[in-house]
Amino acid sequence: MTKPTTLIEVARIAGVSTATVNRVLKGVGYVSADTRARIEAAIKTTRYRPNALARELRKQRSMTIGHVVSAITANPFFASVARGAEDVALESGFRTLLFNHNGSAERERQGIERFIERRVDAVLFTVAASRADVTMLIEEKIPVVQVERAATRDAPSVTVDNAVGALEAMRHFITLGHRRIALVGGDPDQVYYGDPLMRAVEDERLGAYRAGLAAGGLSWNPNYERLGQYYRHEDGAGVQGYTHMRALLAGAEPPTAVFATCDILAAGVLQAIYEAGLRVPDDISVIGFDDTLAINLAPRLTTVAQPMEELGREGFKLALAQIEGDAEPRSIRLPSRLVRRDSAGPVPSATTRRKRA
Amino acid sequence: MTKPTTLIEVARIAGVSTATVNRVLKGVGYVSADTRARIEAAIKTTRYRPNALARELRKQRSMTIGHVVSAITANPFFASVARGAEDVALESGFRTLLFNHNGSAERERQGIERFIERRVDAVLFTVAASRADVTMLIEEKIPVVQVERAATRDAPSVTVDNAVGALEAMRHFITLGHRRIALVGGDPDQVYYGDPLMRAVEDERLGAYRAGLAAGGLSWNPNYERLGQYYRHEDGAGVQGYTHMRALLAGAEPPTAVFATCDILAAGVLQAIYEAGLRVPDDISVIGFDDTLAINLAPRLTTVAQPMEELGREGFKLALAQIEGDAEPRSIRLPSRLVRRDSAGPVPSATTRRKRA
DNA sequence: TTGTACGCGTTATCAA
DNA sequence: TTGATAACGCGTACAA
């Protein structure tokens, strides 16, 4: 509350000009050892702290990047991406301003508005709620980077090759002898209103499931494909996966393997299996996606990991490149990969299954 | 990159002074309908955005509060608290600047340093890494609020009454007929170096366990009390609970109920039980603490919930009260409460147990 | 080697 | 009803 000391005050105490104080502060230019000592003493005794607001106003550079995320509480994925971005930003002397839009385009708009007023040097979208918000920033000439999903091709993005890891998962199932493989996943048509760009994530995962089936010589069974939302913001997470799995178990020929395209869905799948008194992977194998909840589930979930922190780190780097005017910032694509843990095992033999029944 | 329009420019275009523009911007004072229209037109065509940096410098009020958290990725608890604080801050026109210290006092120090330079109006600590950082801010006359744990009595805090919910959990176990109840929890002596204030959380939970035992007429069994860290920042979460539960199961008389004082520990407990081929709650009942992972585990975990978002909200309110100079900001204490789901059931009868063995 | 002085964009006081 | 003008705290070009 008592106002902090200013540079002017330090100068007055040391009996020099602000320019000289600034020289010792920045460590540039010539300063006699004598005056330097006096100034340093003054800085110490007054506990002087530079005012970042004034500096940023003067330099026209806020050293801040805004990071819009869906909702840090809805999916640990976002927390990890945010942390990756924060870490690398800090190293470059930047701070990140985090903002949760919680799925609301209106709220996102307000957040962006404040980012602009705050004169952030760039904005990261770890999934924009609305494409309009992204394009608005582009029009304002503010560097933008889209992480995980791109809403427009007019700004660079760092996305994940979802297919590579998903195909690995499918191959794993098939190698283990599974022939009745179900999918519990996000519906490209429902997620983000089926936007042609945003749905790429779901298209890739779903595509890999189907391609994996074909590659294994298995035919596609519509009853084994359960598509919907990942989770709803209102109710608790997991319910979607649970519901899908219940339906699958109630079907004529339940699958022996389930590929859930999100760990939160996988958690629900495990709950339904548990409730049915079945064991994983003895009766049914499960593979998830993301590697968020995976390590905490029982059994420890085999899952397709996304490089979450790296997404954040690369996102920041792309932003920095634009801030510094580097020519043509390109988009980046990172791989996903299968992490084998304990939820995927050999298909139960007919005898095993009979014994258990 | 092209610099944004300034108020001066708007004034020039509208052919008035900055003072007049400011009047219409703020909606105060007298402005003729005619000039108002001209000014509004100028604002619209130039897409003018006020510069928050300049405003804050001038007003000596950053409308920003810093929020130091342990690590938003280590425990979803922190993400929820952060979100609660952000939500209510936004409503009051404040923004929050989030900072993860990741358990490092040194990193926390740097974060604080930047908060000060940024002239944040207050700082929230959702668990400080070092008491020194809290006291430093107090000396700088910057309002501080401690959330979940207090490192010093010299600043207000919003904490949780851990005992009330924990006792409820113990009573629940006892009502269900359990007599062999184990604890898997944080060790007051290890957590935060056994600091007398910081360990209050663990003291309360552990105390409630013992008190609950006594209240149920049960004797305390040292073999049933497994204390340690919650999780380590390096390796994956959950391992601690898993290890503890393995030991418990290997003992002579395994417990029929386990109270884990953190959902992450509970997740590990469930993993060990699952691996042993036992069922929850049929063979063993489990209750967790926090209500973070709970909803996603199998079976859905009965747990003692902390009002996480409310912790954040109240934390901000306490900070705001200090900023506005309200007399004597008091500390606040919120209740915890048992949330019954599917992981706690009646103690298995001797016959049931024999049949299953 | 050191100092002067202006500008960054707002807010707000005081005159007109 | 409107306008000049002085801060806010820092950085820096230029002068001394």
C-alpha cells in the first residue's frame, strides 16, 4: 500500500540522475566504481523494485503472452499444456496469462478483449471456443498460435498426429489376438459442431480405428462404434464412457477390446467393466488416449500418449518466433505414441471365457 | 504489431481533447450529444482499445492478483482452487496471474519477485513453498491470503476443517461394521518438514482417524497406520498409495477398510486391491479425500470432499477485502464433508470372506 | 563518465 | 460543456 520506491527516488538518494541509475541497473555503459557503489547501496536500502508497468508502457512490449484454454479443470490435458508453455515462457523472460473460457465463446471473447487491453505480445489458444476470436486477433495484428486444434489456417498451429499412436494401439490389440474391437470415442460430427478443421482430431482417431481394423483383416461393425461427446461441462466426467460400455456389454457379442479415444472416456469404460464383475485385461482389454488419468486408474491404463507439455512449449516457441518477426512461422506436428501398461492383454481363449462365465 | 490507436488519436480525429474522449469513455460528466456522437464514431472506426498498462500506471492499481500454486499438474485440487479464484476475480474486474512453483522455494521466490514488479494488488498462496516468501510480501505491504494451508499467522487464511469430514468417514466405516480400519495418509512429520502450522492438515486428518477409532470403541493398531508423502513430483502419482496397500495386504490381518487421506493415494490403494484380485467394496472398503480423482475411479470413490472452488473464491474475497482496506480481514474456515459413492460397503462376513478365499 | 529531457497512453484537476 | 496540462515510472537519445 505504501508506494514502492521509484527509480527517481533512488537517483535522488544516491545523488545522481536516473539515467545513471538505469545504467547500473542494466549493467551497460560506463559508471565509475564510486558512484556505482553509492547507487547499489541506495537500491539495497530502499528495496527498490522496478515497475514493470512503466517499463512495458515505455518499451511497448508487455513480455506477456495470453493463453486461452478450454477449462483447466475439465481435463488435466489443459493443465499440462499450460504448464509446458509457462515453463518455456519463463525461461525467455515472458509470463503467461492464463484464461479459461469453459466452453463459452462469449466468455472467451471477454478474455481476448482483456488480453488486447493488456497488450499481450501474443496469444496461445489451446482450443479456441470460437474461430471468430482467433481471426479477430489476427486482424488486430496480434500473433496467434493454435495448440492441439486449429480453427483457421491463417495462423500457425502445433497439433498432434493422432493417427500414428492410434494405429499403434490397434496393431497392439490385433497382435494380442483381439478380433472384436470396439471404439468409444468423440464424434467428429458433434465435437465443435463438426467444424471441418476442428474435427481433425476426431477424424484422425476414428480413421485410425477403421484403418487398423482393415489392416488387421477385420470387418467394421457399426455396433462396435460408439461415438458421442467426451464429457459434459455440467455433470461429472466419465459418464459418457460408462454409458457406452454398458451398452456394449449388453450387446449380443460384447467386444474383447475397447479403444477409448480419451482417458476420461476410458475411465468410464473401466467403471462399467468393473461393475459387470469382469476383469481387465483378462476379460476385456482397454486402451485410452491422452495419458492423463491413465497412471491413476486400476489397472494402470495402456494409452496413447500425447506430448502435452511439449505442445505448450512448442506453442510458445511459435509465438515467440512471430513476436520477433521471424520469417514465416510454420506449423508443427508432434507424434503420439502408445504407452504400454496393464490394461491390454491377450484375447481370452474360448475356454477361459467359458470358465469365467 | 502496428501500434494500436491511442486515445489521443481518437481525440484528434473527433476534433476534441482527450479529456472529452475520456468523459464519454467513462460515461461521466457532461458531453453534448453532438460531440459524443463524433467521438463514438471515431472510437468505432479506429477500433480503439484502451491501454491497460497506461491506465494501471496512472491509477496505481493493476487490478491483478497473483496466485501462487504448488503445481497445477500434480494434483487437480490446485486447478480447481485456481478456477474458483479466477471466476470470482473476473466478476470484480480483476484478473489472476497464475504461477506454479512446482515445489521449489527458489522458483517461488522468482515468481513473487515478478508479481511485485508487476505491481499485483494482492497475492494468493495456495500453499506456499516457503514461509519466507509469504513474510516477504507482508513486509512489502502487499496483501496476502493463504489458501488451504497457512505458513504464518500474520496473514489471513482460508482453510478447511479436515476433521469434520474425516470423522464422518470413520463413522461411516464403523456403521458399516468395519473393525479393522487402516489409514494411508500424509505424514505430518514429513509433509512440509513437519512445520507446526503447515502440518495442520495432516494432523487433523490423522487425528480424526484415531479419534474415529476410539469413538467406535476400536483400538489403535500401529500396523494399520501407513504414513508417508502424498506423491513425488518426479515419478508418476499413485505409487505411494499402491505401495502402502501392498504392504497392508501382505500383513497378517489385512484391514477390511482403508481411509486414504488423498484421492491420489486412494487411486494407488485401489490399484493394489485390484491387482490382488479383490473387489471393492465387497472385500475391502475404501474412502478417499479431496474429491478430485474420485468420480473417475472404479468403483466411483466414496471420499471426503473439500470445497475446492470455494477455497479459491473465498481466498480472492479475503484479498479484495484487504485491497479495499476493510478492517481486520479475518481468516475463514470451510467444512469438508463425506460424499458417498460406491467404494464403501458393509464389512464382509466371515463366511463371505471364506467363500471368496 | 554523467545529466537533461522527452515520450509511452491514461487519468484527473483546474480553468475557461 | 470543453480543453490544457500535469502526473504515473521508466528508457533513451543527446548533450555536456
